[in-house]
Amino acid sequence: MKHDLFFAGIGMFIVILLFAGYRYLPQRRVFYLFTAIVLCGTGAVFLFWNGQTQNNNMTEEQRMQILSEQPFFITWYEEYKQYVEEIDRIWMRYNNALDEFSAQKISMEDMNTDLLKIQADSDELRNELEKKLPPQELSDENYRLVYEVLEKTRQYLAAENSTIKMTVQMMQIPQFKMKAVEEQYRELDNIRILNSPVNLNAAGDISSVRDNLSLPDL
């Protein structure tokens, strides 16, 4: 009933517009153009409204499926955020160690000790993340998207881990130890610049899962 009144109102509005155009527009060509614009605009509005209505026409089975998946995704996502935070902390510790060495706040021996501990923590986190899988309770599409997030995160952490290891390996070379601090830092900084990970780029996949698990407005 509500939709019938809505369409009746739209129809009356179109008739009034066309009548006004027919009466007051000076040339028939202009009137035909005006009519085409009104009809096309009305059609676009109808198609948009019809698409929104279809999106809201969710079956009870689909609704229950979404409700059943939501807690499993939320639990996974809370754990995933902790992994990302730990990845960021490890990378911050690595950068801080290099910056403190550059400022001569720590010696190369102290930095080597710090980086070995950072490398061990990175290895442990990488091994742990390799074992993670999406929740089995997710639908095929959401499982695929979550798996993509994990894969991108593993690749990001692998690049970070590789950069840390290359830095540690450089510091073990006898010729490197003989160089001045400025030259040592320059070579280590080159490793950081050329090999560090760029962007994680997992936000799009996570947003897609959230959209899939969102119930339409009633």
C-alpha cells in the first residue's frame, strides 16, 4: 500500500512536469528533450530503488547464516588485530635500534644483541601465523576473503623478517665491523629502504567480509 501511494505520487509529479513543459516550453524540440530527461531521471530513480529493495529481500535462511557467521568472524578479527599490532611493534623496535645506532646512543654490539632478539621474536611470530586458518564456520566466499587477508599478512611479515635477517647478517661481516659508524649506518639503512615491506593492503578484503555479514536495514 505504501509503495502504491509512492508510485502514484511519482506518476502525478511526472504528469504535472510534462504538462508544464508542453504548455510553457517554446519549441517542440526542447519539449521532447525535456521529456526524455524527465523519463530517464525517473527510470534511474526506479532502478536504484528497485535494486535497494532487492538487496533488502533477504530470506530467513540467509539471515540466520549471517548471524551464525558473525561471532566467528568477530573472534577471528580480534585475534588478527593482535597479530598486526605485534608485527608493528617488532618493526618499530627494528627501526628504533637502527636510529639509536645512528645517533650513537648504542654501540654496534648492543644493536646486534637487540636485533638478534627482534629476529627471534619475528621468527616466532611468523611460525605462529603460518599455522592460522580462517574459521571453518564461514561461508566459502568469506573464507576465501579471510584467507587472502592471512596470506597478505604472512607475505608482509616475511618481507619484514627478511629485512631484519639481512641486517643481522651484514653486521656479522668482518669488513663491515671495521668501517666508521656513519658508513655502517648508511649500509644498514640501504637494506632497510630497499627491502622493507610497503603496504599490507588487507583493508579491502576485511571490508568485503564485513559487508557480507551486515544485515540490511529493515
